[in-house]
Amino acid sequence: MTDKLKGIIPAFYTCFDDSGAVSAPRCEVLARHLVNCGVSGLYVAGSSGECIYLSTDERMKTLEAVINAVGGRSTVIAHVAAPSTQDSIKLAIHAQKSGADAIAAIPGLYYSLSDAMVERYWLDILEACDLPLILYNIPQTTGYTLSINLFEKMLATGRVAGIKNSSMSVLDIARFKIAGGENFAVLSGPDEQYLANRVMGADGGIGGTYAVMPELFVVLDKLIVQGLMEQARLLQYDILHIIDRLLASGSLFSAAKAILTHRGIKTGTARLPFLPIKENEKADIMLLNSDLVKLQEKWGCQLQ
């Protein structure tokens, strides 16, 4: 499984139709576009997929569309965490029946959870299906920091294939890699430090901005693999500049979807309460798209 969890794995943007409903056809188009750009896999219904604002049925529909479009050609990871264990189990069972390669889950939502609660939650999900699990450590949104003690207990189940680590310390990447070993996949979370995390032992990454600039991240990963670290550093700097501008828009997902839609890949707008791009902001978004195209040309990306 480790070989399927390397390289660039975009966090998939759930696509909506013009009325705001999940659109399977649009999801399929985006999935094929990303795979054609050379990514290693797709991470479905995570934070960047607006999972908190989707029903379980909408998450299932999105996953089915992605698997229908690229299943077998690309690794598909289904994020199954939900506010209740029951819904998480339902999503995990569906992921297996639909043909996902793996499931992933953050520790829990809203409430402060103890190690024992998180352990029980993850074990309940594992008992519901036979798919390998990718743990997701993201303290800044869950309020929970995964301890090495619980990490090692989860490893002992033999069912955990990897971890997505979104804490901002590269030291955590090293700690999880050392504890997990070479045959365990550690995936970088923060897009801003993909290079740094790869240097510290990450095998690849799952990121929220990968889907709007997959070409750049694929090139970045290739430079790292080839040992061209100075070029990789300069490309990471270019990517940082783009990320800062996406975040400055006020709504990362709205800005990313606006860019993709401008390119002919219709995604719909981000779901409320995320605010859509305003009329007076569209010029800045189009300039950002233009600068992205220039960066693709600069770094020799194959434009789709």
C-alpha cells in the first residue's frame, strides 16, 4: 500500500451544479483532469472537499463519481470522518463497497477528545471495513494532537497504512516516520512546507491547493526525487506566493473553484457559509490565474 501513497495527492474539491447540488458529472471531469496532470491519487471528501457542509449521501455521491472516473488509474482515498461514529462507519462501509483504495479520518469534530476516545473511534471505523486507514493529525482544526503513544498503538493493529500530518512542525514528520518505519507512508499536510516535509521523511503529500495547481506540485515532487533541491526550493517559493494570494482572497476554496471554472473545469461555487467571489474581486482572481499559467510555462509544465 505504501507505493500507492507517494507523491502528489490533491484534496479533491467537491463539485456542485448551478443550483448548489453535488454534480457527479462535474466531479468526474475534475477527477480526470487532475489524474491527467500526473497526480498520484485523489483524497475525497476531506476539508477541501467541504465535507463538514455535505450530507453523508452527498459524500457518497462524490466518492462514487471520482471512482467511476479514475478508479484503477489512480489511488482514491475516502475521508470518512464525521461528527458521529455511526456516520463515519456508514461512510467507511460505503468506501469499501465503492472500490476506494483506503479510508482516512481525523480524530473527531468539535468536542475535546481524550486519547481513549480517539482510539475507540478509529478502532470502530476499522472494525466496520477491511480497508487500510490513514490517520489524519490536524491539531489546528480538531484541537487534538496525536501522541506517539496512541500512534504506536494504532500501528500495532496492522491496519494503518499511513498518516497525513498537518501540524506545522517538520519535527512531527520525522517522529512519525521514525516510529512508522520505511514501509509506512507519511504524508505532508501543509502545502506551504511540502519541500521541508519531504526532506524530513514525508513520502508525499495531500494538499488543499494541489488541485488548483497540480502541474506545479507534480514538478516540485519530481525535482525532489531527482535531488535538484535548489530548483525545488525556488519552485516552493513560487508556490508560497500563489498560496498567500489564494488565502488573501478571503475564501481559498471559492478562489480555487473560480480559477478552475475560468479554465473550463466547472466546479460550482463553494458552499455557504463560504462566501463566493465578489464582482470586484474577479479581476484579482483572473490575474492570479494568469500568473499561475506563467509559472506553469516557467517550470515547463504540460498544460492541459
